[in-house]
Amino acid sequence: MKLLHRGKVKDVYYNSENSKNTLLFVFSNRISAFDVNMAQDIPKKGEVLCKFAKFWFDNLDVQHHMIKTIDANKMLVEHLSMIPIECVVRGYFYGSLVDRYNNNEIDWKDSEEFHILSHNFDPVIASKLSEPVFDPTTKSRAHDIPISKNEIISSNILSQHDFEFLKNKSIELYLKMSKIVNLAGFLIADAKFEFGFNSKREIVLGDSLGPDEYRIWKKASYQKGSTQESYDKQILRDWLTNMGFKNKVNEQKSYNTKPQPPKLPSSLIQKISKRYIHAYEMITGDRIK
């Protein structure tokens, strides 16, 4: 098979044994944060990501590109013409949304999406938003940046009709996921969806969907106003931030360079692995052997 793309997390191959219209995803144990690949792997991460993606494709009642899974960490999918937008839905005031709000980088007064931040909004970290917010970004191998509805339409990335479809579908999927994880004792703070056009020019859910694409918290330990205990890769982001690595990333952005990642302690690696596995087993009812 021919390697098409080696991403931060998965390798994508043309599936020459089948059809040119199919791809093989190989989910690795690699992990990244702040668009920097870490030097060490997270045990079982690739298997969790693959199986989580299958679970969501099977349970969200949405047209998607998955055909089948192969082995523990491989997935055969339909080759889509991917839309170069990451469809982020935010349900809580957390992560980069807090930074953008504090840095006055959100046009919340005139924004259709962020109007909820203009009505007596109390900017307390981890507080639940009055309604989910559609907050799309560009899709880049280097660094994704927020993009507005007007920019998407005026750049001919999407028509008005297709934009509204993606917005509504993304929020619908986020709400479905919220109900599912809630039953397992979790909250989902935000999620990132990717879509593409299939051979019939239908918009379908693509790429993958797992703890690298969303933040989930335990309901029992949730507390507004504080950093949440995460069961996704936020735990890595928090550790790197405390180590000062996030500041180094921001300092080097203007030079288009990235700092060398620090060595992750074995205790952190095991903690991340255990939390990925725990979240998967609790939400799906399946076991990782």
C-alpha cells in the first residue's frame, strides 16, 4: 500500500488491494499537543482511537465514511473529498475559548455564533454555555485558526446552504454525544467534527472521532471555576502548560518554528493511557484487553 499522509496521530494509505475510492487508516500511539508531536508514545492509544471512532460512527445515526475495522487499530474508509474546515462545537467555556475571550479575539458583539457571550455572560472557566456554539477553524498541518461564517462563504469554501448544514449537523452530533456520555457519568465540553463529499456529492461525517477530538470530564468531579480532570489529551496540555512549554510554542509562532518537546515522565504516559482506556470502557461498555 502507498502512504498518502502521515499525520500527528494516524497514517493514511491508499488501499490498493481494494479500490481507489477507499483508504486505510492506521491509528498510532503517537500523541501531540499545541501542534507539536511528542517523542514518546501512549500505550493502547491507537486501539482506543480506532475503536472509539467505530463506536461513534455506529451510534450517532449519521451518514459516515467508515466501511469496517481491521485488527485493533486499522479502519477501512471511503475516500472523501474533505472539506477544509474543522467543525468545532463548544458547550463549555474552556480551553482556547477562554484565551480568545480574555485576549479580546472574539467578535462577540456582531458574531451570529457568539451572541450568547454578549448577554450578561459570566466568564467563569468551565461554566456551561447557555447553548452550544459552532466555532469552526481552518484545517492546517501547522496550526488551525478560527474562521468566520462570512470568511468561509466569501472564500467559496462552502455555500450558504452547506455551511448551515454543517453547523446544524455538528451541533446535532454534539448533543447526541452529550446524551451518550452523560449516561456513562461524563460531560463532553467540546467536540471537533470533519466532513467530506462522497462520490455522490453528499456531505458525510469523515476522519475519526475520539478523545483527540473532544474533551470529556467526569460528572462526579466537575466543578465550575476550576481546571477539570480530563479523560482526553487535555491532561497532556495541562502538564505542558505547567512546564512552560505552551509559552515556548507561542513565542516561536512568529518565527514559524516549534520547540523540541520535553520528555514525558512515565507516570504521565501511564496516566494518559489509563484514562483513554477508562473513558472508552465506561462509555462503550466494551473492554480493551
